[in-house]
Amino acid sequence: MSRKYWVIIVLVLLTLPITGCSPITDQGGGGPWKPKPLWLTDGFDFPVGNPDGKGWAVTGYAFLSWSSYSNSYHPGEDWNIPGAGNGDHGEPVYAVANGEVVFSGWNSALGHVILIKHAISSEDFVWSQYAHLDERWVSKGELVTRRQPIGTVGRGPNNRFAAHLHFEMRKEELPANAWPRTNGVAWERSRVTDYWLDPTAFINQNRPH
């Protein structure tokens, strides 16, 4: 092999670490390096009102309250503006954190629904669900950022309910229309908490720094 080719090979080997093209198998953690998801969270805000949810409240069913409508424990929170009646219909709904939209569609029980997957780390995930929406502004596969408007408050299928946002935080991957019942029989509270999180408590514990 000529001297010219040897010089080229040496130059290529020297530039690999500079360009970042060298193979990366370990970053000091003892295992293969894994890239951080593009939607890694930087904290959680509330889904309506300002980042603190100011001006809004859980005025309907709270987390784990017994729902006489569904005859089951309520797996989320019903948010609206106190005393507004249907006055908050059409108000914006925001993504609570950076994430990937894994469902955006219609459900006969919940109306327009959006489900977002959030990466707390490269291996730990939670999901936020927004239901009874009037409009949906994002599609499956989109990456969204914290406080990005994703839709508007609605009244559920066929305007079945007073205007409010049904909001859930989940710690397990579930279908968008999941509800804590099996064959019409309500789950026990302890089983509900195996799959769902208390939304307000979780957000308060994970606010942006």
C-alpha cells in the first residue's frame, strides 16, 4: 500500500473522535449507550388555565371519587372554571409536558380524546389523557412541548356533559378509552392506583425547576 493511502487512513482514524463518528458502546454506565428520547420531560404544568391551573379547579369528579354516572371509581379529574357553567367551552387545553401523541381520535363514551406519552427518563414513562374535547389540534405521532395548545374544552359526545376537561395521568400503558371496570364490574380502589396516578399530586410533585 502506498504512503498516500496510509496517510489518509491515519487522518480518518484521528478525526473519528472529533466528529463523534466513533462507535459508542459505553458512556461509563457499564452498558450500551441509549439516546435520550426527543420528548424527555423538563417538568409538568396543569392542562388548563395558566401553568399553575389558576382560575380553574376540579369541580366535578375528583380522582378516585365514586362516579354514580359510570358506577366506578373515577380515574381522573374533571376540570372547569368554577361557576362558569358552559362558559369554559372552547377554552384551550395544554400538553402538561413534553411528549409524543400516541392517540388522537373519537370515542363514543369520551368524545374527542388525546393521549400523550411522556418520558421522565430514557426508561421511565407516564401518560396524560385529555377527554371530552371540542377540538383536537394534534395528531398521532406528533411531538409536543409543555404548554403547547393541543385542543379545546368540550362537552363530550353529543354534548352529553356540562363543559369540562376530563384529565388523567397514567403510570401504565393503556388504551385511550381505558376505564377501571371489567365486564361492567368496578375495580377496587387499590387496583385503580396500580394503573392511574393522582393527577394534581403528580403534577405538584413534578413542576419545572
